[in-house]
Amino acid sequence: MRIGELSRRTGATRRALRYYEEHGLLPDQRTPNGYRDYDEHAVQLVYRIRQLLSVGFTAEEIVGFLPCLDSITEPHPVCPEGAAAIARKLSAVQSTIDELTVTRDRLTTLLDAAAGGVVTRPVRKAG
């Protein structure tokens, strides 16, 4: 299938598909006249790439998932390389959440003080 059909079937723009190719995520197959040509596997591959992008992975990070993404039968990046990368990303996200929680608490304290109210600590939700 050509790039237009792959775009239509996956919801990814042609520009995004070319970006995936440039970063080595999507095999660059060409017909003799230079048109991009994709097989059915490319549809699932693009879905998986987009899933990983949607949870914060960069194209460069997704390259490490390629052994996982090449599996036709497995719909998720669960091979050891994928699990390790997901664990690293989760740890980074948790660190960001922790930092933002501290920042939120400090801002709340400053706002309370600026409003002339009693300086209070916000109640944290369990979780």
C-alpha cells in the first residue's frame, strides 16, 4: 500500500509516517518508481509507534522497542527491552509527579500567605 492509504488506515499523517521512517521506526520500502510501499504489518507497527508516542516516549526511545514492535502476534511492547524502557519511563514520570507535588504545595502556601489567610498545607489525596 502507498503512504496515503497507510495514513488513512492508521490516522497518522503522511508527515508523521515520513518522520517515523527518518528515525528508523518504519521500514523504508520503495517501488522501482520511488513510491513508498508498505505491507499489512506496517499498519500494526504504526499503531504501536503511536501508542508509545502517546505515553511520552520519543522516537529515539522507541528505537529500543523495535525488537518488540516487529512481532506480528504480540500487540504490546512486552519483550525485556520494552519492559525495561517502560520501567525507566514510569520512574521518570513518578519523579516529575513528586517534584510537581512539592511545587504545588509551595505555591498553595504562597497563595494563602498572599491572600492574608492562614498558611495551610493542602490535603494530599491517597494514591
